[in-house]
Amino acid sequence: MARAKYYIKRQIEGEEIDEVANFTRKDKAERFLNKLFRGLKKADRHYPYWVRQGYFKSEFVGLCVNFKTEYWIEKY
């Protein structure tokens, strides 16, 4: 029996959806998403926040520039 694939996807405001990574195990996909969240939290001028489990948004605030990026897990 085939395993499900878990895709980590990202969409920057006003752009197309990008695939960041893919896994066959849910726990590895969740760990990757959590590491990505912690990395953005430590980065300068990035403000990530959880919307729900497996989905978070990050805001980048620069000089006269604000970008919102969404990250989530999709299962196929």
C-alpha cells in the first residue's frame, strides 16, 4: 500500500504557491514546519504566528515594505 505524501507549501503575498519540501511521514513534515517557524522567529524583522496546527503566517517588515507569507502542510 502506498504512503501518503505530505507537502510543505508557501505562498508569498501576490505570488504563486511554491513547494518547499515533501515527506512521506507526517511527523517529519511537522518537525520541518516547526523548525521553519523557529528559524523565522529568530530572524531579524520576521514576525511569524500560528493560525492553526500545520499552518502559520509570517510578516516581514522592512523599510516601507511589508510582506506576508503563508506556510502550511498539504496531504496527498
